[in-house]
Amino acid sequence: MRYSGFSLIAQSLKGHAGWGPAWRDASPKSTYDVVIIGGGGHGLATAYYLASRYGVSNVAVIEKGYIGSGNAGRNTTIIRSNYLLSENIPFFESSMKLWEGLEQELNYNAMVSQRGALLLCHSDAQRDAFARRGNAMRLAGVDAEIMEVEQIRAMLPFLDYENARFPIRGGLMQWRAGTARHDAVVWGYARAADARGVDIVQNCEVTGISVENGRVVGVDTTRGQIKAKKVALAVAGNSSRVAAMAGLRLPIESHVLQAFVSEGLKPLLNCVLTFGAGHLYISQSDKGGLVFGGGIDGYNSYAQRGNLPTIEDVMEAAMGLWPALGRVRVLRHWGGIMDMSMDGSPIIDHTSVQGLYINAGWCYGGFKATPASGMCLAHLVAKDEPHPVAAAYRLDRFATGRLIDERGMGAQPNLH
Amino acid sequence: MSKQPLRLPNGGLVDRARTLSFRFDGKSYDGHAGDTLASALLANGVGLMGRSFKYHRPRGLLSAGPEEPNALVELRAGARREPNTRATMVELFQNLEATSQNRWPSLRFDVLSVNGLAGPALVAGFYYKTFMWPAAFWEKLYEPLIRRAAGLGRAAEFEDPDHYEKAFAFCDVLVIGAGPAGLSAALTAGRSGARVIICDEDFQLGGRLLAERREIDGRAAADWLATTLAELASLSEVRIMPRTSVYGLYDHGIYGAVERVSDHVAVPPPHQPRQRGWRIYAKRAVLAAGALERPIVFAGNDLPGVMLAGAVRAYVNRFAVLPGRKAVIFTSGDSGWATVRDLAEVGAHVAAVVDSRSEIKPEFKSLASRVGARVFAGSVVEATRGGRALRGITVRDASGKRTALACDILAVSNGWNPTLHLTSHQNGKPVWDEEIQAFVPGVLPPGLSVAGSAAGRFTLAEALQDGARLGREAASEAGFAMAAAQPAPTTDAEASELKPIWRVKGRKGKAFVDLQNDVTDKDVELAAREGFRSVEHLKRYTTLGMATDQGKTSNLSGLALMAEQTGKAICDTGTTTFRPPYTPVAIGALAGHHRGKDFRPVRLTPTHDWSREQGAVFLETGQWLRAQYYPKFTDKDWLSTVNREVLATRGGVGICDVSTLGKIDLQGTDAAEFLERVYINAWKTLPIGKARYGLMLREDGFVMDDGTTSRLGENHFLMTTTTINATKVMQHLEFCHQVLWPHLDVRMVSVSEQWAQVAVAGPRSREVLRGIVDAKHDISNEAFPYLAAREISVGGGIPARLFRISFSGELAYELAVPADYGQAMMRALMAAGQAFGITPYGLDAMSVMRIEKGHVIGSELNGQTTVRDLGLAKMMSSKKDFIGRLMAKREALVQSDRPTLVGFKPIDKGKSLSGGAHFVGIRRANKLENDEGYVTSVAYSPNLQHWIGLGFLKNGPARIGERIRAVDLVRNSEVEVEICSPVFFDHEGTRLHG
Amino acid sequence: MRIACPHCGLRDLQEFTYLGDASPSRPDGLAATESAMFDYVYLRENPRGLLEELWFHNAGCRAWLAVCRDTLTHTIQSVVPANKRKKGAAA
């Protein structure tokens, strides 16, 4: 049933008895044209675009738990395209454009809210670095604006302008950036893909990838073998492990990134705010909770939980930036497993196994990339050639040196 | 003023001699020491304490503890305003001020309670289905409305005036919870001599013992409690921490706890923090956090007056407050009957007991008849009546017959859930115990055991036994030998049978599963219908369990209702995951003192005070404060100061503190070999007494750092690093030695803080130095040429190091003395240089001079650049292996069109330049594909009298003389520039050798 | 998390910095090939389970340590100074 205010009101008169499942809880068929491993945002978006844009609908999305149980449901919901490097900007901007029409396209309100994302700077050198980034964005046709301290103060009067250890010197604002409701993105893509014939198979863990004569032929799962002409991996956090099933080694480490939400509060913060003198980004959800993130804990982990030094570091930054937060309480914190690549940028590419494609290495940036990642992986799978905006995300760039290192940290994943 | 109409004349643990006045929503009330805000409000007959999240329904107390979903208030006011504070956890203090929240204009008349009328449309997830047209209306109309209606309390708008601190504790045994189980555990462990810490979130120790009328060893439990607390207090290795919530369990026995040091007073006393965030490192821990009672889902189960039965007992027994005048008990197990007994004990009228079980034990029947309560066996409460307070209920018996009863309090009991939260903080999944119909701890985190109710062993006897046994085990595992076990105390009899019911299907009215977030049974049904059947989908779709109580009273009901919908058993439906913190923790307590100026440490150079005396303006560079410039009254503005400093240095002599550079002392017979491997250039050939510029790469072939390194002896080198990379380089060198080449004979130590170092630059610098260098050292140009580096003495025997190196391009030296002599060195230099017009210069002047000379710093060494990009490829030795050698050869790193370092200057000499601009061709559109590079550093050169800049331009060195635009779109500037050599001044370097 | 530094005793996580997989060996010398160096720099073990990894005790004795740790449970099996380790302890 199509979602709308009218259907909602009509249903509310009938006790909402008429709503069917948002997507079918499919059982796997024995064979598909394409099997996508990973029922997160990226996998579901890939399936949706395969079916809706590339005419490939004999597709299964295989998920070991429930859809959206990985990083899609654990991130801090930020969407933005304020990148520095020419390899990244067009990709993330194409993602932003897809976000802008997503809800109407999917007929699902994912609460895409372009409330602006402000990166604060705390020194002249940092300001110049942000100018370099802002100029790169503007050259790419992306909105970016340097904000002066007084403009920031007018907008965010509660920050520490008087007594800060690292005083705010300005910021780089992208007004079109913002947030989206992460779970709704998953459900919206799932529902729309399902409507176009995609099978979404939950509680189905892949245990092996079958390769014959250098070509992928299917996957083994806890629900039996599934044959497939093509297999695509969208399992960020576990990319190394799943790729290893096909004998591949990836330039990726798995790290824990923690996130935090406060108790619900009346509206305080109307943009996404990033502290430039520590690891911290904050936004406020529509429900009222302040959503915080910081840096990764810094050690390899699959535990989906972190430790106190990082927790305290994030909260120190919060107090350092916004000293009225002292009495606001952290309600919940959790961790997600990040695919940290060796240059901090993602990989969307074919592999040395024919018919096997990977989408990995998203580091912190996976959520905002969801639509474009789905589109580009769908393009790659359907046409066997990279989508123009993702052409740089090659697996062999580490060997050739065509690195995409936004932060200049080198082959040290925990520094990206 | 009211006189606490519902306060009982006797009993309880409140101190009637100490009356405390407080305000709620502007109205004054009295309570007593020992009250919580909740109990004091209740004593005053205030039943309406809050409004729910979505429908803004009137709400009163459900509980007497941390699980409270309804009675949330804004505590205190102004900068100390603390939203969403559970009234049940607030210790009453004199002049306490609290305000209800999430209502407008008042708690009694809340406009948004109309949401309740729109209820049929506002089902779970309704917002995902609408508000999509037109697209632009979301941010402009729908979302602002939703945001305004959502949220709960208001955060403070001003800086928190109170202090917080961090503290660290180490112990052998940590006991979490000071109820009967925890106290027994602490006592047994404490007797062994082990270091024990026992924490409890309450301000009074005793846990459920405070709320129940029980006997231990044949006497009132209060006696046992007093004796036990007295003995614990007498044990020197036992630390008792009331008002302390252990909120999280982290790896390797590290527990996060927050101590509410001053929350029970209006304003913290002088020098006391409001709260203290603890990290407790425990060898072993015993979780004795008790259990939380479960409600039942039925229509109207949210009216003020519907309360957990155990909470009713807490209010009656501990706080001596009668929550209502006419009570009905609705229970599915034996524990609800304790409320009948306790209410009767204080003379309350118990109108009826509704027990969902058809068999009633004889002792309960006789209890009911003794107190004059009607008994409805095999019956349920189907509905409630009342507006802002409960006025009555409808009971339905097994035959479907309905009976209306008047009452103003309904005590609900549906068994208990172990407070096992901490056991799942390390991904441990609770397991379903069919017998007690509750989740109990599954696989436990290392070092943690669980005692009493928290383990699903709900009787007092079990709590005492578990505590004694596990306290003993924990101490012994921590290495403390124990005397023979003593038998656990005996208790009075306790009936604890249970047959829980999860919901009563009613005919109409909302039945709430999650009270705070207003999730009803219908919402769970809808979620099931729409396929959100996984527990996590259910939570995320309906928001069940996502409120500030974290689902303490709702998660299991939600799960049970979903199980009902899907026809599965509860254990097959899923488990609830508890994420830390156990109860919400103030951000201030997690941050401690790290705020304001104390957010991060400040590092001062050894000459800082001298610089301040000279009137320096300081700049943050990382943690360092460095002198940026030294303004004089006669200077017109910042730029004129910088120009003056530059011209004075180039024309005479200037001094500048460079102590922040990293300094690493390397010694050993393989020190030279080691340097060969970490630097790209040659080091074995460096003569003793000479310095050399060095560049090191990361192993991936990009530039890591640069600096000069001097050979002070055959096997002794002193390396300098950039300020920002000092730590990183040290770590890298240790890695290279310890991990890659442990066989090399080299040792290294950072001496960055041991030496004060100053640059003395300018044509008169040698003459100035002669004034302080001891005469026996010949520093003439012949004896001490460019790049000489030697250990000398100054000021009559003070050890020093002199390096003839230059960042400014002038005849220059860097002089280092032990850090304590730093200020004296500056004063001596100033005195010696007076005749030559010596001028202190800061970072800005230094930057101008280094840009004039094309020297690179962090802006250019940004981790994205190669040696080739910097124009220094010829430094790379081909005769040896070094870190980064092979990866630097990758095709993309040696491509000719890589952006490479160039200088540039404006065509119109009057124009200024800006950092971060991009290079775009003259007649090219401002588009990404025409982006040819970017500007890294700019400065006004007072020597050239125009702006100059450094940047990276594609194929740069081949384009000297070309004109291009430096486009700064974000600052609305665009300057036509000419590409030139990055060396703007003294190309031949003659001044260096002067 | 706490790491039992062989020199300093049991110390909190925040005294240490992390490098990662300890298994790759640097192909030293002029004869090393670019492809061997590529493997060394870019390919790391990333198991869900035991991993031998390098930590630096930067706020302590400055020793590089080889720590054998489970990446799923964070349990630490062994800690030895990196220059005294036997390769492949996690295997």
C-alpha cells in the first residue's frame, strides 16, 4: 500500500488493520542472478537500484541477523558531502543528491533533514585547511561557506567563546548537509526493493563463497546453498572475513567506533556540529536526543563495544565545546565495527574472482554514502564497469599509489 | 501550607525532626530528611508529576527507584537546571526546586494532550508514512513541529557552574549494590582483609531491606542491617560508597561509576565537586543489584495511582507515606500479597485483591479476610477510571463478569526482572528462565559473579546465602585466604510463586507497554503486522525501550506481546540487550575537569615568562603556547609588528624561541646506521661537529617529518623534529629500533623538554653570541662555519649546544641550554644584543622568513606530499635502504603531473593572497576538472614589499613564469598570480654563509 | 582495557598506542621487492579472534609490545616485548 497522509488517516479509522508487511520475510530460492551479502543500507540500496535502475530484479539480499543490524543502525545519522579530495567529492555529492529526492522516490519518510553541518576551526592554519576544502567543494559545485565567529555565535550562542582552551576561530558550513533517520533508510530501501521483486532473506548467514575456475557460482549459507551468477559484498565491518571466504585479502582492519545518545531534550541544536580541536560531532535527533560521536577506540575489534578512554575523550570534547552540557545525561552508548581502509577511503570494485564484487572500507563514512554506494555498486554489478563517480575507489590503488587519503595519515587505519 | 496529609504518623526511615521545604511547579511543600522528591510529593498528596512523551498523558509515580518512567522533572533552575531527573532518585534537600516538564502551559492543563485525540493516527512509525509532500516542507514545517513537540526537559542554557572530577580506585572485590546480597558479599570479602568497595545508587544502604518488613535471624531486618553496616565501617580495607551508581562494565574488570557527591544539597560546598566519575579497577566483582518489578499491560494502566506493588511497600515502609487511601492490589504472584499485609499494617484500606491465578493460598485468603479485602481470584483488572488521578477500576473475572471498584491506588505486581544489566555490557546475552519467567544472566564477563535477585534468586534467604558465598569466592580468587564459612543468617518465610500475565486484553482505552514513550499494545501488534518482528526492529520501529528508563519496565512486556503475536515462546522471540550506562550519566561527570582552559594541558616553553615580559601575544600550536608576535606601542597594527620583526632580523639580529621542536638524543655504535635507515639521505658521512638537514618518510613513501640532526660524537647524534610530530617521530624511531632492527646498537631518548633552544638570526648574530659564549670557544666563520654543531659553554661554564643552522636564511644559530637556564639565556642575549638592536620575533615573523626562503612546514608536510612534491627528490639516496624507499616508487607517486611545490606572487603587487585557495587557469571555468593545485602558505614579504605564497601546482617546476589564478571561492577572492621559484629571497644563499 | 606491560605491570589502555597486526616482517635491504613491500605495508591480518598485535607503551616505558589479544572478547593471552617475541604466537 502506498504511504501517504491519506492512507494513514484512512487506516486509522480501521484500526490500522490494513497495513501489510513493509517487506516480505523471504526464504531463499535456489538461484539468483545476483546475491548481495549484507542487509544493511548499502546492500539494500544496491538491490533497490539494481531492480529500479538496471532492470535486474532476480536478486537476493542475504543478512545474517535482521536487516539494519550492523552499522546502518549504529551510526550517528549524518549526511554530508564536505570532502577535500577530487576523488571523493563527486561521489559524496551524488549521494547527497540522491538523499534529496530519496523519500519521494522510496515513498518512505526517512526524515532527511538538511539542517547544515558545521566544521569548527580553532586556528588560522586550520581555517586555511578548511578553505582549501571549501574551495574544492565549490569547484565541484557543492555548497560550502566559511562562517565567521560572530555568525557562529549568533547561531550557536551556547558554545564556549570566552574561556575555551582552543577558541573557535570560524567554521566551514555545508548547509545542504544534515541528518537522516538511519533505520528508516534501511526500511525504506527494503520496502522499495521488495516491491520490485527483490528477496530479502534475514537470519541467513553466509558461511562460504563458491568459486569454480576463478568464477563465483554461489554462496553457502546457514539456510542452504544459493547459486548466483554474481555476488556482491556489502558487509562493512566484516569485509575481511567474508572476502576471505573467496580467498581474498583486503587492505582493511576492523575497528570499533562508539556512539552516544543523550536523554531527550527540547530543541537546542539545529545543525550538525563538529569540533575541530578534538574528536567530536553532535547533532540532535527529532526525538530530542543529542547524538554524539568521536574517534575510533584505535584497536582492532569485532566486539561492537568500546572502552572508557574514548568515552571520556568524547565527553571532554563536548564539555570543552559546550559547557552547558554538564547536567545533560548520556542515555546509551554502543559501538559499531568499522571497515577501516588503509587510506581512509572506500573500495567499490570487482575482484580477482570473476563475478565477485566488493563494497568495503567505508571507515566512518558509510551511512552518508548509502544511496550512492548502492547506485555505484549496482552499476558495477550490472554493467561490469565502474560508475563514473566511483571510478577512483579501486582495490588496486594501494599498489599503484593512487591513494585517496583525506587526512594524510598513511597506511595506518586507526589514524583515519 | 499543607502538612503532608499522606504522611504516616509513625515508622519509616525519614527524620521527622528535620523538615525540609521545597518547591514543585512554584508551589511550596514540606518533606523530611530521608525523603526522595517522589516520596515527599506523594506525602503532600501530589499524584500528578509528569506528562508522557507523545500523547502528553497525565502521569504519576510508577516506581520508587531507578526504573521510573513517568515522574521526570527539571531539577533546580538556571544554569543548574537538570532535565529528565527521576523524582524517585532525588534525595530531598532544603529549598529544592523542581519543575514539571514537557507540558504547556501547565502540568494540569497541557495543550498537547490533544495528541491523545489524534491518537488513532499517531501509531507507531506513523511519521515514516507521511510528511513527504511537498519535499521542501519537511525541514520548514513538519520537522520543526515534531521537534518542538518532542524532547522532554529543557537543558540548561548557561555554562554549568559546578565542578566535576575524575577519580580512580583499585580494589580486590567490588560489590555492586548494598542490599542484603551485596552487604553479605562485602562483609564476607571484607573479613578476609581484601580491599573491598561497595557501591549503591541509593543514599541509604540496605536495598529492598529498607522497603520490606522482614526478619533476619529472628529479629527485624533493620537490626541486621545496622550491625552489618557497623562491621563494614569498622573494616579498614572496606570502602562504602553510597550515592554511587556503577553504570558500566568495561574490559578487564574496569567499572565506570558515578558518585553524586553534592546532589543532595542545593549548591556544592566549597571545593567539592557535584559529581565524581570513577573508574574502578577490580580484580573480582559481585553484582548484587537486585531486581525490578514488572507491570502489567492493561487499558488505562498509566493513570496516576497505578503503581508497582513493591513501590507501594517502599513508600509505606521506608518513607512512611500512604500512596492512597483506598487500595486495590492486582497481582499475578505471591509478592503482591506482601503489599496487602504492609498496607493493612499501617491502617490503609485495602478494598480488594485481584489475583490472576485461580488458586489462592489459604494464608492469603485469611490475610484478605483479616484486612477486609475482597478477593477476585482468576481475575484481572480490565480498565481504570479517572482523569488526572485514579478513581476506580473494572475487574473482570474468569467468567467475564465485570465489577467496578472505587480506589485511588492500584498496586500492580507481575514478578521481578533481575537487574542484570552489567552482565550484558560485554555482549553477554541473558537467558530465559522458564521457572521464574524472567531473563537471568547468561555467560558472565570475566571476574564477575551475580548474587541474589540479580541472578533471579529472589528470596531474602537466597540473597543472604549468595552474597556470603560469592563474597567469599571473590576474595579468595583475589588471593585472600578465608576462615571457615559461617552459616548465612536465617530469615522469616517468604512466598514467591508466580504466574505472570503480560497483558489484559481490554475493550477500549490505551494499554501502555512503554509508559514514557507511549508505546501501546496496539503498536506492538502493528509492528508485528508490518514485519518488524525482530526485537530490535520492534524497539526501533515503535521506540519501545528507547526512553530515558531504557525500557526497564517495558522491554520484557514488549517481548512477551511480540511473542504472543508471532505465536512463539518468549525465549525464541529474542532477548533484550542492555547497553551501558545502566542509568543515564551526566556528561559533566564523564568529562571531569577537562573543560574550559583545562580541556587539555597547556605546554609552556622554558622562555615563556620572558616572552610575556616582552609583551608577546601567544598562539596555540597543538598543546604549546608559542610567542606569535611582540607588539610595540609604536606598531600600527599586527602586520607592522611582523614587518618590523622581519626587517630587524634581516637587517640586524633577532631572537626566537624554538624550544618546542622535538629533540631526540641517539647514541650507540649503530646510531649512524640507524639514521641511514630512517632518513632518506646519507648520515654515515656526517662529520662530528656537523649538522645536516634530514627528511624521513613513512613506510608508504610519503613524507613524515623533517629537521636537522647533528653529530655530537662518533656514536652520538641529536635529532630535531617538527613541533607537531615530536611524539610521532619518537614513537616511530622506537618502532624502527625495537621491532624492525632490534640488533642495532642504538638507544634513544627524547630531550625535548630538557633544553631551551633559541634561534639567533641575522647578520649581527655572531657578534651577539660572542657576548655570551665563553671565550675559549671560537665561533668565527672559519672555526664555526655553516652547519657546524658543537657542545660549548656560555655565561661562564653553563653547558650549551650551538648549531649554525638557519630557518630564516640569514647568518643564524640555534643555541640550546638546559631548560632551567632558558630565561637567563634570553636576558643575556638581549643584553648582549642591545648595541645591535636585537629584536625578539615570533612565529609570524619566522613564518614570513621561511616562506621567503621556500622552507616547508606542516602546511606542506601534510601527509599527502612526497619528497618529489617538495622538490627534494635529489635528497633520496639510491645506495641504501630506508623507510619508505620502495613505496615511494609507486607509479602514482612519481607521476610528473603531481602537484609540486612552487612559489607564486600576485601580478598586481597590491593584492593580498590567501591560504587554501586553488589554482585554476586564467580562462578556465571554476570547475573541479580545472583544479590544478592549492595554496599552502602565504605571507606579506616586507623585503619584497608584496605578498608571496607557496603552493602545490600540477607539474609545477615546469611552469615557472606562467600566470594562473588563485581562486578562493569561500572567501570571494580571486588573484591572478605568477608562478615562481619557491625561494623568493637570497636565491644563492649567500647570507647564510656571512 | 588493561595491558600487563612486562616492565610496568598492569596499565590502563590509555597509556598505550596501537599499531596493529604484528605478523608482517619488513623486507629489509636493497634487494627487497616492491610487491613484498606492498604486502608488508598494506595487507594485515584482520581476524575475529586471536591476533598478535603491536602496542606502544608511550605513557610508560616506551616499549613496543607484542600483545596476543582476542578481537571479539578483548581477552589478552600474552604480552611480551616486541624485540623478544617469537613470531606467530597467535597461530
